[in-house]
Amino acid sequence: MGAFYLAGDIFGFENSGVHRFTAEAVTQSTLRLIKRHTLDAIAQTDVVVWRTLLSMNTANAARGEPNVLLGRKTALERVAAFEMDARLIAANVISLPMSRRDIADYLGLTIETVSRAVSQ
């Protein structure tokens, strides 16, 4: 599992015509497909679109960077580093749209370990 995406997130940018990954929705979702050449054409003439795409793509890359070091972290550190919280916090409540199994798979932990770490 590479990443979790939320409403408004952009994903699936590839440098070639072949997609190396698949996507699976864990909640009811609606996706919009935008052809790369169409997006490129719009970005060529609209600097706001270009900057927005750059910003979103950079944020997606930065979100994935901490996962490189997951193997060197304890279970508690892995759960603490889980980056969904910053995007889902509202009124001091974290709403996670994915199951503990999904989180465990993502972090390379068991469901029980994730549950204990979240409780801590």
C-alpha cells in the first residue's frame, strides 16, 4: 500500500504511459479522470493551474517520504508518524475513513499493535 488519498487529492501522475499502481477505494468515492495531455495544455496557458499542480504533486511526494524510514521505527513511532491526522483533524477528533487493517498494512504492523498504539 503506497498512500491514502482524500477528497480533493490528485494522484496517478506517471512519467510514462504505463501506470505502475492500482487504486482501491475504502469508502464511497467519485473519481475524475483528466488526460495528461489535456492537463499539460491547460497548465501551459494558466499559471494558477500550473502552480496548483506543482503544489499538490510536491505535497503528495512529501507525504510519502517518511514511509521510507518505517523499517527503522518502533510500532508506536510508526503509528505516531501516520500522516492522516493532519488532514483529518476537526474539533480535536480524528476521523479515519480506513479500517485498522488498512492502517496496519500500510505501516507494516498487526491490527492489534495498531489498536494498542492508538490507545496509547
